[in-house]
Amino acid sequence: MLTDPWFYAAAIPAVILLGLAKGGFAGIGILGVPLLALVISPVQAAAILLPILLVQDVVSVAAFYRSRDDAVLRQMLPGAAIGIAAGYVLAAQVSVAMIELAVGVITLLFAVQRMRGGANLASTSQPWAGAAFGAASGFTSQIAHAGGPPFQMHVVPMGLDRDRFIGTSSIFFAVVNWMKVPAYAALGQFSTANLLAAAVLMPLAIVSTWAGVRLVRRVDAVNFYRIIYALMLLVGSKLVWDGIAGLA
């Protein structure tokens, strides 16, 4: 794998996309695992990228942690823990393709609704809403590596400023990714080969995340959310495509 040029042809853009996502362009990172899965198994791809995500989380959290929304984190993180545990327990009984299709359709509907200026779909005033969306994000992250859309569906309607949105997202997914480590360890996915592949890609991961931080700070708040909606359309379309292909 470490000497296979096709591995790097897929891994390099995958890591760059993850870095840009961690730098603030939320959502686009969901394309990382499917890209790498073109040349290796999806499970191995996710296992290689998880240590990379943990390091990228450090960069993004360091850049934006002062701009977090603690109330959102308090509401969503306990639910995320429950969702991750449920995803691990139910992994053998749940169809990944069905989850991808359902999340993709909901994401597309949400993005279109927001771009048309519709009313908020998420109840941002009730603690149960944060817990429910947190559980959905943790569950879909564990099952299909698709935790971003449920998080965005709850937080985007709050209208947080750019840095507060990114900071809250950075901390939320940093914690979620660490919660997923025991499950991957239990599956035996942290092999020497996988960890070596992650180590080789780590410098690019750090640079791309730093580049994402620099780029996103040049985008004003209005255009930032336009980009987020566009990325949600892209991600939703990709999830629908993967879901249909998996069910076919």
C-alpha cells in the first residue's frame, strides 16, 4: 500500500478535502472516505483516516476553540455518545446504504429549503432537539461516516457567526472522533500497516487543515453560509448516490 501510486492518487485528495473541512469548510470532508475506498476497502480507508482526523482536529480546535458555543456542545455531545454506542451495537443489523440514502435525502431537502429562505427546520430552543440531533450525528458518523449533516441541520438555523459555527463544529467532531477510537480498536483496524499509512499522510493533513483555516477566514459570513449550503447539496447528492448504489 505504501508504495502503490494508486493509493496516493486517492489518498492525497482525500486528505486535502478533510483538511479543508476541518479548516472550516464543513461537510466536504465526507468525500474523503469514498475517495480512498476507490483503492482499498471502506473499513480500512476509515481506519487510516481516523488518526489523521484526530490530528487535524487539534489544528482546527486550536484555531477556533475560543469561538465555540458551549450551550450547543452541552446539548449535543451526550446525545452523540449515545448515537455512537448505538451505531457500534447495531452495525451488523443496520444497512449502511439505507442510512446514506435517508441522510442524503434529508440533507438535500434541508439545503434547498435554506437556500430558498424557508423557516428553520430545527427547534433550537429545546434541549431535547440538541440531544436528538447529536444522537443522529453520532449514529450516522459511526455507521456511515456521515455525522456532518445532522449537526448542520441543527446548528445552521441558529445563525451563529462564522467563527462560532466553525469552533463549535471543530470541538464537537473532535470529541466524536475520540469516542469512535475504541470501536475501531475493537475491530482490530489500528494495524501497523494502517498506522504507517496514516503517518505518511500526516504532514499533508496538517498543512491542508492550516490552509483551510487561512482560506475560510477570508470568507465573509454571508458567503460562508452560501458555501455551506452548496457543500450540503454536494454531500447530500453523494450520500443519495452511494445509498442507491448500495441498495441496487
